[in-house]
Amino acid sequence: MSDLDPIVGNWYKNVEEEKEFEVVAVDEDAQTVAIQYFEGEVEEIDLDSWYELVLEPIEAPEDWSGAYDQMEPDDLGYDTTSNEKKEDPLKDLY
């Protein structure tokens, strides 16, 4: 059982299932935690279930784009050869 509180933006590993995920929302009123797995799948679990999981805190993966594997490299906003940020494609909208 976990004694770790769910913190939005923190990454955890479910030791039993060997899955890595980020906490993306905590709803205190509904007593739920929304998590997003590295692959992109989002799941909502109740707070009681959270504390029953065997978790360990982990660092955010280096390749944060795992959830965006279906995207083209240009969609990430970086030049794939230099990793430099491209000009903001939305600049004309604001």
C-alpha cells in the first residue's frame, strides 16, 4: 500500500504493473485522481484505490513525447536535427 499523496505533475511507477504515469488532476470533492500513462492513456481512479497501489515516485521520462507518438516530429515544435525550438506557429493568433 502507498503512503504517497497524489501530486499533480509528479510521476510515479506502479510497481505491480510496471507502468509509469503522471498525476494530471486531483478532485478533492469527488475523491478521484486522474492519471496519464506514458503512452497517453488517461485513467481516473478513486482516492481509496490510489492508496492501495504499490507506488514509487520517479523522475519524469526524458522522452516526454511518448503520449504523442502518433504526431509528426514537426508538430512538437522542434527542429528534429538540432532540437532548437522553432518559431511559434500560433504567434499570429495572439
